Amino acid sequence: MGILSLLIFLPLVATVLILALPMTLRQSYKYIALAITLIQLILSGWLYANFDNTAAGINAIEGFQYVEQIPWIRLNLGSLGQLEIDYFLGVDGISLPLLVLSAFVMLMAIGASWNTEKSPKGYFSLIMLLNMAVMGIFCALDFFLFYIFYEVMLLPLYFLIGIWGGANREYAAIKFFIYTLFGSVFMLLVIVGLYFSVINPISGAHTFNMLYMMDPNNYVDGSFFAWFNNYNEILHIPARDIGFIVLFIAFAIKVPIVPFHTWLPDAHVEAPTPISIILAGILLKIGGYGIVRVCVSIFPDVVAHSNWWLGLIGVISILYGAFNALAQRDLKRMIAYSSVSHMGFVLLGIASLTVEGISGAMFQMISHGFLSAALFFLVGVLYDRVHDRNIYNFRGLATLMPKYTGFIAIAFFASLGLPGFSAFIGEAFVIIGTFNSESIGTGLPRWMAIAGSIGILLSAAYFLWTLQRMFFGQTRLKGGEQWAIALEGDVNCRERIILFPTLAIALILGVMPSLFFDKLNSSVLNLVSMVSQYL
């Protein structure tokens, strides 16, 4: 078993072990989950440290390392040839940082789950199952395998929100399930279309191999969706464009991009704190990763002539999310809408089709993963003590909770893009890439860069306004003396252990972004070169 397989299936071992242990040992469940996620973080850190930055090759296919490929399903289909599905894993400079981020955020989520009392056996086993699916998504290079992990991820999240969530948890869980299922069902149709359009140049069989799908030389008769051509006469839309649109919508729901974002605030508000951490820190990144790995890499020609629309959707998401965040009274919902705005920068950077823009988008995903996880954890710290998140029910918290105020101030300043923190690097590179896009002929007008800058200004407005309303001035709490007593303890040791490294990483990446860019650069150059030939 290779190291990527170990990274993926260790949580499955934990799930089986947790389910096998009796309820009399219920206190051991969280320790098992903690041990497994800690081992995953160590393994992913080892992968990151030993990744060869110089061995990315001259094209995207050669840029993957730690590759594991085993024939999995072989089935003779008669006149249709042979069905070929491989257990195919590998990582490059795009997927590897997300693998490390996922391991870290999962460890945070286990730490945030430490006091969970409701059905701990089911809770921790579902989180471990979710952990396995997430790791598999970032490692899979066979589209069928990718889809399996993508679908497996849906069920644990549905139950974790629907059982352990807040008062309207059933509504939020069903809404999340329907949105995601809608995208993934149509995704399956496109995957099947890709399968019948691509052949393995070695075996001559149709294949789900994503790397062969990235090479136009492997398409049947030089055309795409040969079985779908009849529909071209009806729809008057190239089948390749249809495939791109369907897959983009499926991943845009996960990001989430306006107008597919409405599940996110409901899911965040009703989800327990650890699940909000996973949603913001990992799930949103799966959407961004899917757009880069699948939509851009497999459909570079479509991206080349549709990137103006992608950039427009990114700008709308940035501004719409920011204005909604300004209007919120619930602290958790405000941070949820800020995520919509910040992930809009990811789409804008990808749409720029420039090295700096796509690099900034990937950096923004990593930065947002750490910072949003920290923000939702901080909201959970407050909610655990007084069971209230209404911004206007708090004032002068800095007097009662100086350490908590320090942590949330750092998280707010880092998230709004203060120089020295990671969000500044990501957003700055996206703006630079978007601004340069017009001059190098990739099509985005410079007003989109200006609109993105306005989004940064709005993020400063809602974060600083929230800080002023809740933490400064004369102390006033809706719950009076009872709340004051509950809040006097400030952050405890466990909470400091979780928060300090998370915010420290945001600072380290802001000061030394080369720790990330060195791993990413070759993969982004390969990606841009794939697209640039169609511009």
C-alpha cells in the first residue's frame, strides 16, 4: 500500500474500530479520531516536504508524484470494447497543498468536537468516513474513482448536519443534499460522455483516466462527445461547451458561487461548530479544486473563450457576498457570507488565465481554509458559553474576554487582507492577474480588478464594524450577569492549542508565501500553457 492509499484509508480503519468498540468505551472514540488525524497530518507534511518542485515535467500529465495505479475493473462490453477503471492516485502542486490543509482542518474539527456528548459513536465514525472521502477526492486521477469519493462525502455531511445541528437542522441538511445531488447527478452524465470520447493510447480501450482526458490526442476521431453529436443539431451548442457548463455548475455549487450559494448560510448556521469548520475549511475548496482540475484542465479550449463570463460571476460573488455580510445580525451567518465573497476571488483568479491570477486563486483557497476554520471555531467558542450569536446582543466583550478578543481581532484583520497575512497575498495576486489579463490578451477587462478591490474594502467594513459593535465600548450583554459569569473564563487551554497554530500559519504564509508558491508554480505554468494555445 502506497502512502496516498494509507492517507486515504486510515480514517476508514478508525471508523471500523469506533463502530466495533462498545459504548462503555465511548471516551476512547475521540482519542482514536485524534490519533488518526494527527498521523494524517504528519504523513501529508512528509509528502509536502519531499515533493520535488523541479520534477513537474513539461506538461500536466508528467507533473504528478507519489503515483499509485492498479487495474481495478475490467469488463468486456462486446462491440463497445472493454470497460477500463483503475485505482489511480497521484498529487501535483495543485492538489498537495489542499491535502495538507484538509489534514490540518480535520484535526481542528476533532479538537472542536472534544466535548461532544450526543451519540459519539455515530458522530466520530461519520467524521472519519468524511475524512476518507475528502482525502480521496484530492488524490484521485481516475474520474470514476473521483466521483465515488465525491458522492461518499455527501452522506456523512447530510447526517452530521441533520442529527447534530441546530433547531432547523433537517431543513438545512435536506437543502444541502438536494443542491449537491443535483450537481453530481448531471456530472455523472458528462463523466460517461467523457469515457466514451477518450481512449487509452496504450490499450485502445475507453478510459476514465483524467490525465488522458487532458490530452486532446486521445479523443475518438479527434472529436469530443461523439455519441452526443446528434444533440448539437437540436441545442445549437457545442457538446464540449455543454459538458463544461454541467461540470462547472456541479463544482460551483460546492464553492459556492452566486446564484448557487443559498445552501451555505443555512448549513453553516445549523451545523455544529466542527462541521462548520469542515464545510468552510475543506468543502468549499473541493469546489475550487474541481474547477481547476476538471473544468480548466479537461476543457482548456472552452475556458479560453468563456473566461469573461467566469470572471463576471466571480465579481458578482465578491460583491454580493460582501454586501450580504454587512447586513447580517448573526455572527455565524456573517462569516458564511464572507466566505461567498472570498471564494469569488478564487473564481476571478482562475478566470484571468494568468499565472499570477491562478496562483493567487490557489493561495486564496489555502488561506481561506485556515482563516475561515479559525473564524467558525471562534464563533463556536462564544456560542458554547451563552448559546447566542446575535451581534447586537454583545458589547464590550474585550473587557470580559481579552484573550478571545485578541484571537478574533487577529482572525478578522487576517481575513480582510491586512499585509503580512496570507489573505493579502492571495487577493493581491488575483487582482494583479486580473489587471494584467487584458494586456496579455486573455480577455478580462480591468474594471473587474477594480470591482475585486472594492470587495476587499467591503470586507474591511463588515469585519471592523463587527469588531467595534461586539468588543468595544461599555460592556452590555443581553443575558446580563449570567452571561458575564459564563464568559469570564475566556479561552481555555484546548481552545488556545487549536487557535494559535492556525493563525500562526496564516502569518507564516503571509510573510513567506514561497513555502506554497514553490510547490505550486510548475503545475500552474503547465495549466496556463494548456489554455494559452486556445487563446
